[in-house]
Amino acid sequence: PFATPPAPPAPAPVTEHYWEWEGYTIRYQESGTEGPAMVLVHGFGGNADHWRKNTPVLGRKGRVFAIDLLGYGYSSKPNPMSAEPNAIYNFESWSRQLQAFIAQVVGEPAFIMCNSVGGLAGLQAAVDGPSNVRGVVLINPSLRGLHITKQSAIAKPFVKALQKVLRTTDIGQKFFGNVAQAKTVKSILKEAYGNPDTVTDELVEFILAPGLQPGAAEVFLDFISYSSGPLPEDLLPVVPEEVPVRIMWGAADPWELIDQGRAYGLFDSVDRFIELPGVGHCPMDEAPELVNPLLLEFVEDYRGSTPGCA
């Protein structure tokens, strides 16, 4: 008789916590009790639950922390309308948040794994505080197509005017109200994923529920007016040599095209560029069976290379 294959190891338990940072409350999830530290950073409109298929698996091999960036998920959402545009929600602020989180909560340098705009926060943290960061994995990082330097001369005044209208008038609130509905969120996710069947009602609820909290609309409208700040091509050349970067790219991403993405694998700071055929913008959720082993491979490649860390 054929032997029954061994069952895969049980996922590690995941617990939820809150941390106070600069007067704000930050939600995070934790899994694993020993081994290398990993911090998982979501993208625009996401939160720690977008890593629910990764956190308990990675937690079998290390200490894993999935965090809600300020303004997202169940973290505080200070009102950006009382400040200059993008004064609160920007990559420098999120870098500061990640560095403080690693220092105060994680307690040792960590590998940062990030998706979409979270990739800019992770790279900024590596540039600003390299002693806290053992390596960065970018998963379909945002190329920031609406950045001021990427707009045509003709488009710039129109983009700026639209951003101002959305940020400062009732039109923006109505726009967000149309977006923040289950059918709209599901439609957007199905567009972004290579296999639309992986967009479940559970996923829609995880993305939508925190987006219905007070303050979420203002965060959304402030961030879509963010056309300044760093680009990946600004940060990758200045990542310190001791912080390795690896890029994974879902080849079916309709928003961040792999034909443009391949060029980012040529930067000296990037050790490998891994294409994921048939997968869309959020590979960690759509294809965790591909992404989780690749994340652990990165950790194994560099776990011994950071002084004082095992």
C-alpha cells in the first residue's frame, strides 16, 4: 500500500494587538515565537488582513508582524484636511512608523515584506533607518504613475485641479461613497487579480470594513492627491549596500505593468527579480502557495548576514 503523505504543518496562531505611536493607536497582528523577524506592509486601501494567508505560515519559521499603516485598517485616522495636503500620509511618515515599530515592538532588526504602495514605505524605512532593516521584499511595488514627474505638461493642471476638487469638495465624499461598496470593491479587486475567482466575499469584507470607519474617506482623498514624494527609482539607488532588496512581480498585474517593472530589477541594490506568471497586483493573497516559500527563501538567504542577528 502507498504511504499517506504527511499532513502540512499546522499554521502558527495569529494574535491581534494595538500599539501607541506618537499619540496614535496602531493595529498589528503577530504570529510565531522565535526565529528571524518579518514585518508585512500592505498597500493602498489594504490592511494587515490582506496578509492573512501569509502571517500564520511564515509564523512557523519566524516572528511575523503584519501592521496597519497610519490611516488604514484599524489604525488611527487623523484628519488630513486640517493640515497641508499629504503632510500626515506620506512615505516619510510611514517610514518613521515602521522604524519605531521595529525598535519598540519587534525589538530587533527585521525583514520588511511589502505590497504596492507599501513598497515605498518599506524602501524609505531602509534608507532612513538601515540598522533596523535586514532586507526588503517588494511585491508589485507602486510605480506611482500619477507622480508629478510622470505627468505630461498638458495633463498636470488637469490632474492637480481634479485632485483639489476631490480633496476639498463634496464631490470627493460622493466619489468615496461610490467606491466604498461591496460590489465596487469586488469589481476593483477582480480587475487587479490575475485569477478573479480568488476574490472572495471574505476578502471584500476584510478590505471594506475598515474603509467604512470614520476618517477613512478623508485618508483616501488625501492620498489620491499625493503626487510628490519619492519614487522607487529615487530610493533604490540610495538603499544602503547592507540592505538587500528582492522584487517579485505578478505578471498579470493590470495596474503596475511587468514590462515597466523589469527595469527595477537592474538596480544594484536588487539581488533578484522574480516573475510570477498569471498572478495580478496582490500575489501574497492571490497565490500564497508561490509567495510564502519565496519570502522564506529570502529570509534564509540573508538571515546570517546581519551583525548580531540569527
